[in-house]
Amino acid sequence: MYNQPMLKENSLQGKTLIVTGGGTGLGYSMSKYFLELGANVVIMSRKLDVLEESAQILSKETGNTNVLPLACDVRKYEDIEAVLKTSVDKFGKVNGLVNNAAGNFISPTERLSNRAFDTVVDIVLKGTYNCTLALGKYWIENQIPASVLSIVTTYAWTGSGYVVPSACAKAGVLALTRSLAVEWAKYKIRFNAIAPGPFPTPGAWERLFPPALAETDLGKKLSPEHRVPLGRVGEHQELANLAAYLVSDFSSYVNGEVITIDGGEWIKGAGEFNDLNEMPNQMWDFLEQMRKK
Ligand code: HXC
Ligand code: NAP
């Protein structure tokens, strides 16, 4: 079963975690599981109405009412300081941060305005270092051990055309993760990242796999079923399990790591002969006969 919760009950009891972009998509699914495991969770993003509705559903579904929805634009440092203050006032302290908020769309790079480029880089990279810096200063000053988890992508290290602002920004987030994993280890602050492959969410799908494209031959070639060796997309619980492990004390010796959860997608693109997957058995039979001759 790949849609079952993994950690034992109350694994996150006593922890307060801030999840950026926690009201939708993967942020919502991670927040839900954190709440199920007993954490206090602060979900924050720009749209307070979305967050408030999500918070209500999360409380109802998990039976844990310790979910706090707060409006915040991660591009604004003062917004994050305000979120931190309200969270500490409500829950006493904060022990973890999930940098999950993102902006992205597909476009040929030469068609982008400089503002479009800024928009994605500011949400993803500036948003991540703003949150990390604000929380980091607080943890260091108050001597609180903490865990930071950032959601990147596999093109953070391969790069990818047509999502270039996102690729640049995610690469920066990965560099931040690996750099501070070393620099702030002395303060007992751990840094890790998850690089997901395709996990369907409305936010990602409407921007990256629009229906008009999905119905074309190219769309079929781009579909996760075609691209992912395991032949399927990810289940949100699979990602939530990994995220919960990385913010929990079970992973207390894991630091500076990026864990890929993509069904083998990126490595398939990297291996020179992997497309031989598509060669029919008759052709292998034929080649074998030729060799034996
Ligand atoms: C080209 C675009 C564009 C597009 C916006 N812009 N969308 N350019 N193609 N599709 C340009 C605008 O014209 C404008 O430039 C500038 O970007 C800012 O646009 P706004 O709409 O004013 O920005 P804003 O309201 O801040 O919205 C940010 C956003 C939006 C990123 C554009 O899509 C958003 O809110 N996204 C949040 C959620 C999201 O993106 N989720 C997907 C994450 S998925 P000008 O010059 O005209 O002023 C993900 C998965 C990765 O990361 C891997 C998957 C396998
Ligand atoms: P999503 O639902 O669109 O999530 C993006 C979230 O970011 C939204 O909740 C959005 O909320 C928030 N956000 C955007 N701009 C913000 C800002 N300026 N300040 C604060 N919050 C902001 O998409 P998703 O698929 O769940 O993506 C979640 C994460 O997973 C992202 O980091 C993405 O890059 C990564 N990822 C996803 C996939 C996938 O297949 N889904 C694959 C690889 C990586 P508001 O609009 O309310 O601000």
C-alpha cells in the first residue's frame, strides 16, 4: 500500500511547524499529515480566504484544531516576522519550517518579461531565504533546535528549458539547503530538501500541463505515465510520509540531504540507453540471432 501513513502516532507532538503555501496542493497534504501526527501547524500564503477554508477542513478531518491560517507574502520580510510573532504568541515556540510556496509557469524564456522572471524567482528563492533567515535568527537567539525542509524539483540540478526562472530559483534553494546544513549545524538547525516528480495538484497542473496540451501527441509524450519508469504519478501521502520523517526527530542525523521522490523519472532522462525500454522483444530476438550467427 503506498497511500498509508508511515510514522507512529504523536510523532510530531509538541512541535510547531510553519508551512508556506500550506493551504493548497502538496502544502495542504503535508500539513494534514503533520496535524494527524500531533503537530501545531501554521499555514501561510497570500490568500487568507483559501487558508481559512483549508484550516477549517484540516481541523475537521484530522481532529486537531491547532492549525493557524495566516496571510503572508513570502517576498515581504516584514510579513514573515509578523507570522513568526503571531505563531509564537499562540503556540509558545516554533520548531520547524517547510519552504513549500512556489510560483511557476511554462514559457519559452525569450517570451518572458523581466517582471515575469522576477516574479517566480522572488517567490521561490527570495521567499525561501526570507523565511529561513527570519526563523533562523529566532532559533539561534532562543537556542531552539529546528528542522528546515525545502521542496525543490529534480531540475534544481539538471536544469530545464521552458521553466527557467523556476530552475534558477530551485537551484538556489538547494544551494541554501546545503550551505546552511553545514553553517548552522552548530546551532542544531538541520536543513534538508525533497525533490518531487509529478504529484498532481491543481496549482501545478493548470500551469504546467494545461488540458489543451495534454490532448496532443506531445502532451501524451510529456505525460507522467509515459515519462516515469514506475508508470504513475506520486500519491500525496507518499510525499507527506517523507516530509514528516524529515521534520521529525527520527531523521535527526539526516542533514544537508536532498531526497528524490519521482518514480525514477529524472534518472531515466539521464541514462544514455534508457530509451531502449521502448524496443520491442522481436527486435531483441533479431539482434540476438544476428549476434549468434
Ligand atoms: C508568461 C507570465 C505568465 C505566464 C504571469 N506572467 N503568468 N508570463 N507566461 N504563464 C507574467 C505576467 O505577465 C507579469 O509580467 C508577471 O509574470 C507577474 O504576473 P502576475 O500575474 O502579476 O503575478 P502574481 O499575481 O504575483 O502571480 C504569480 C504567478 C502565479 C507565479 C504568475 O501563477 C501564481 O500566483 N502562482 C502560484 C502558484 C503556482 O505557480 N503553483 C505552481 C507550482 S508548481 P508583466 O511584465 O506582464 O507585468 C511547481 C512544480 C514544478 O513549481 C515541477 C513539476 C513537475
Ligand atoms: P500549489 O498548490 O500551487 O502551491 C503553491 C503555493 O504557494 C500556494 O499555496 C500559494 O498560495 C503559495 N504561494 C505562491 N506565491 C506565494 C507568495 N508570494 N507568498 C506566500 N505563498 C505563496 O502547487 P503544488 O503543486 O502544491 O506545489 C507545492 C511545492 O511543490 C512547490 O514548491 C512546487 O515547486 C513543488 N513541486 C511540485 C510538484 C508537483 O508535481 N505538484 C513537483 C515538483 C515540485 P497563495 O496563492 O495563496 O499565495
